[in-house]
Amino acid sequence: MTLVLDVGPSSSFEVDAHLATFVDRLAGDAAAGPADAARRRIHTSITAGTVPPGLRRLAEALASAAGDGPPRPRHPAEDVDTVADALRGNTLVVLDEFDVDAVVTALGALVRDGRRVAVTAADRAELTRLRDALTPAIVRSCVDALPAMSPAEQRELRRLLATATPERRARRGTQLPPAGSFPTVAEVADLCARAAGTIGGADGLLADVLSGMDPDRRAAVTDDARRVEAGLAALGPRVPGLWTWTLLSNLVHNTHAGVFDHLVDQVGQALAADERSRAFPPVTVQGSLGSAGVDALRRYVEFLGSGGRNRAYFRSQAQRDVQQVLRQIVVGGHPAESADDIHAALAHIELAERLLAIDASCRQAGVPAPRSAADLTELAAALSGIADAARAVGALRHDVLFIHHNSPVAVPDLDSAQHVAAMILEYDAHGSADEAAHRLDAAAHQVGLLTPATRTAPEHTRAVEALRAHDPDAYAAALDEIAAARCLSDQENRCAELLDRLRRNTPRVAEAWEAASAEHSSAYGLAWFVEADRLMSSLPGEDTVDVVLLLGAADLGVDRLLLTAVAPRLAAVVGPGVRQADGPTLLGVMQRASALVIAGRVEQSGPSAQVVHLSAATRARQSAGSARQDPA
């Protein structure tokens, strides 16, 4: 598909719909120079899949304006107070009849709107005249080079400046450590209670007794408590009704102790029997052998072991007694015949008998019986863990009972043992009242060292003071305040960091943006003055410029439309009394693309600015109508 763009009464050129070809058409035959440099840079962007949005919109506008049908509908004319307003909804704007003062006003409106404007011209004198006429407010936002910051960092800085509050600005320079650097509220509350001696009841008595014990004796009791904690932890979570915890509680009360010990022995013997049976082929017993059948097998094994032989005639009594039993046994897929087969059958029978005995003991102890030999290992591990925990609890009960000649602490059941063990370990971790007070003071010192004194926030100071005062409520309140203040402090320090980076190469812009933040305005724009040839020779990166303000546009050729690759919006300035040059021009293509025309000077009385959506087709019809009305 090709597009024919009429830019004059007798000249036209074709633009391929493919963007790369479109760029080649705009660049023309330039083999070197700014247009060729821009063309090569844009080709690279297109190949990388990042087409400049301004260039794409220009191509789309030209494509929609082409064709033989009626011109596409235009928006009705409307008054626009500033050029910034016009550029919010239009990507191509012609500022017609704009003198220097009008351009200064337009540039000031764009900067106040937060736009990053590239002010450019083919003639350096145009830039000099405009720069000399700028107001001090705009001069603060002028730069000779773009800020050495990424677009994302610029957006972040502008957002932080726009949302700044006096409370947040007061945070500049302060530093709040991460939440994990502070002791937890629960830990501080426990230490404060210990330091104040307000732990009452049995726990307080236990703490008093432990503090008066010989260090070696206290270490032995602490080891007992650690073994209790480890043994109970090995049993897993304490779920009501779980058989492991129920059995352990019974053992602590000395219930089922004999049954438990017998069950442990049975399981150990069954595991040994299972191990022996694995050395033989698989055995299948058809029907029940009964005790007589098992006895017959054992006598036959003894007969064979003493030198007896399996005879076809004149069979021994042992052989005649076992014949019926052997017909019920299959070893390795064949009937049992040899001594090895009989041994395999007896190992299988022994394991089955032991499993039956284990089933009976499990019912007595309230333990789930193993469904097969494969469950024996798991049952043995569970019983071993219960035995270890029971021994640990027993040792703790004994030591606590004799911890003092008149010990006030008792461990009558599993719950008490678990609680006493926890309290002993808690004491070991935090110590006595004096030790707790010392730990609080040490924590206050460590928290105070988390940040330099010159950067300490008031909330941080209040947390340190609460630790020194042994006040858990004040400490909890300080931590809540720190959590709320940390976000403000981080934001303000990040804002200060980005401002310092902006100030290094564009100090006036940093000053202007900071002033805009203090005044709660949106003037976070900048004006970059750069010659057109230099701009086209080195196109800036993506999303670094919002608007290109092109001065002296009446005499420029279509190659300058490559400047649409710089920013999504292009505003072409035509001075008062200047008329469009003949031949293909930038203004001609912009008119064909239905650019918005803003007239800056009107002869008759009325508004000082007028917005007109004017296409080439509309202007042609108006010119034809004027010719018919004029007899000359």
C-alpha cells in the first residue's frame, strides 16, 4: 500500500506504508549529514521493535488523510488558553503568527505543565533571540544538555517532589533501621517483667529457685529441659487425640508401662523375624495349619537336621505326619519339599505369629496395629521417640523434685513437664532480674548504635529511651511510630538522593523543581536548547523529551519531520508575516496530517488566540470559493 501526500500544487512524493521506507522518504537522498544520521538511528529503533511514537503517529495521520473519498470529520474549532492545553490532545501543532513573546509564553506554559521541551531551530540565531527574551522563571528550567538520569528516575523524582509534605521534608537526612534490627515487643516485655520481678505464681518460684542454685546443678536441670523440649518436638505437633501424645501422657502417669515395654520388645523381635524371612523365597500358606501342623513342620525339620531322609517307600513317622501340611505350603511358586523350603515356611509362620501378638498388645496400649510387616519400621520409630520423651520427662520430674530440699515446684503430668521445661529454658536465655535488666540496657545501647547520632529519627530515640526505662508499652508505641515513619524517611532520602544527582549537571533545574515542590505547583518541566542539526545527528533516547518546539518552521524541508522521532509531540513555530516556502515543506506535510493550527496574531478585535483544525483539502475548498467570488 502506498500513500500519495500532496504538499504543493505541482509536487508530490510517495511514501511506503512500511515505517522504515517512510523514514527513507523523509530523509531524502542525503548520503551523510544530520538527516542520514537520524535515519540510521530510527532504523535501528524500528529493527529493535521500539518505533518512536511521534513518528508512528505522523505516519498514521498521513495514512488516514490519504484517499479519494471525502475528508475525514474534523473536530469543531475551540478556544485554547495555552499551547500546553492544545498539546495534551494533539501530537502535531502549528503555532502560526507567533512572535518571540508569544513563543516565550507558550514555552513557559509547557514548562509549568511539567513537559520536557526540546527547543530547536535550524538557525542558531533563532535560539539566541528566544533565549534572550526568556523570563527568569523559565531561565531556571533551561539546560544545554539533558539530565544524566534515566526517564524512570526522572519520573520517580517528579512524583516524590509532587507528593512532598512538610512532615516528610523534615525527615530528610534521618535514617530508620529495618524492623528486624530491633528486639521484638514480646521479648522486651518478658525482659521488663523479669527485671521488675513481676513474674508471679509457680513461674516466679521456679525463677527464684533457679537463681539460687549452684551453676553446675542448674546446668544439669537445663540439659534435662532441653532433652524434654527435643523429645516432644520429635513427636510432632500436639494434636488432641493423637495416639503418640496419649500414650506418652499415660507413660508419664506410669500407666501401661509394662504393656509398652513388652510391645517395644515384640516389635524388635518381629523386625528381626522379618529380616530373616526376607532371606527366603516368598511363602504362601493355603488355609490354616493349626498348632498341630506347625508342630509337625518343626518335628520334620528336626528329623531332616538329624540325618533323616525324605523317602518314597518306608516313610518315617515324621514324614507321614507332615505330608498333608506340606500340600498347603507353596515356596517360591512350587510345593514345599526340601529342608530349605521348610525353613522358609517356618520363618513366615513365626513372623505371622509375632504380628498377631503385636496386634493384641497394641489394642491394650491404644496404639494402631501394623497392617503388615512393612509398617513395623514406622511403628518402631514412633515407639522409640515416645520412649525417649518419656525418659526425658522422667529425668526432669526427678531433678525438679529434688531441685531443693523444700522444692515448691511439682511436675505431676505431661503439661506441667512441658511448661516447666519451657520456663527453665526461658530462664537460661534471659536469666534473673538483674540479668534481665542488664540485657535491656545492652539492647538499648545496641539499638542506639544502629544509626549515627546526627541521622537518628525522634521515633528511634524514643525506642532507646523506652528500653532504658524498662517500659514495654512505650517501646511498643515507639516501634509502631517507627514503622509509620520509615516509609516517609525512605521516600524523602530517595528524593534527596535523586535531587543531588540532578544538581550535578543541571543545578538550575534541580533548584526550579525544588521550588515547584515547595510552591505545590506542577512546574517540573525543562527547556533544552539545541540546534536542529545537532539534535538530528544524535537523537536522544526513548522517553527523554515530551515536546519538540521547532522554531522557524516555515522554511524547513520535510527531512526535519524526522524530529518527530525525538518526542511524541511536535509544535512548529511560524513567525509573524512569514509565509510557507514553495515546494515540499514540513508545514505542508503537517497540514496534510491535519495538524492543529493556533493563530497567535489576529488583526480584528477578539480573542488573542484561535484554534483551527485545517486540512489541505479544506484550505483548497476555501481557496476555490474565494476565487469564484473574486471576478479578478
